[in-house]
Amino acid sequence: METRKKAQAAMEFLMTYGWAILVVLIAIGALAYFGVLNPDKFLPEKCVIATGSGLFCDDYSATASDDDITFRLKNLLTEQVTVTYIDLNATGIACDPDTSFTTATIPSDGTTDFDYEGCTTDIKAGDKIKGDVLIIYNTGGTTPLAKTATGTFVTSAQ
């Protein structure tokens, strides 16, 4: 008789807290579904170029007023770097590099800005933009070899 009472008490305990946990899970699911718990809103801003390349993402920005994304790369090497190609792959945004860009030279311990103008997707103020950057460059020398650097970025449009 006593084991039946213990079993009944255990079942009542599990049922009571089980329903409470189920209600909490449904509430969290509803908040996530309607975008209240969107993790993109909580991502910190960052711009990271893979270590070992000698390039550093010194500054970055996205401007909503003219749909531009700008990167400022810093050369940490002891010799100049010539960037021959840079590609931006942002989630949901298509941008073309500045039409005047053919190659860009970054002096030793210097910086150069790379602009992506006229993105085809409207960038709105406050939007989180995240994506990948691919940079093809070579360093000085008599026969420079092409090197590749990759990176990621997350920024808020101003």
C-alpha cells in the first residue's frame, strides 16, 4: 500500500513539473519563431583575417544611406603587399567592388580602404551584416607568388 502512495506522489510530481517545463519550452519556441530571440542581434561586431597572412582588418563599416561596405586592411609585414583581388560574400547582400579597383598596394605598416559600393540589396540602419572575405595578394620580391587570405566579419549598418 505504501509503495502505491510513493508511486502516485512521484507521478504527480513528474506531471506537475512536466507541464510547467512544456509551457516554458513552448514560450521559448514562440519567441524564437517571431524573431524576439534572434541570435544575430546579439552577435558582437568583428572583422578577422586569418592569422599568418600578415593582413589585419583595421576598421570596417556598413553605411545604410548609400548601401556601401568598407574594409580598411593593415599590412603587418615588413614589405609591401599588392592586393590583386578582394571578394565579399555577405549573407543576403550582393555588392560589387569599387569599379576603380584593379590592384591596390599596401605599404609596410600601412593601411588601404576597400569599398563595396552600390549593393543591390538595400541595407537598412541597424541591420546586422555578416559574411566572408577572400583576399588574393602577393608580397614584394623578384617573382611574387599569389597568396590567399580569408576572413569573416559581422557589423551593424549605420
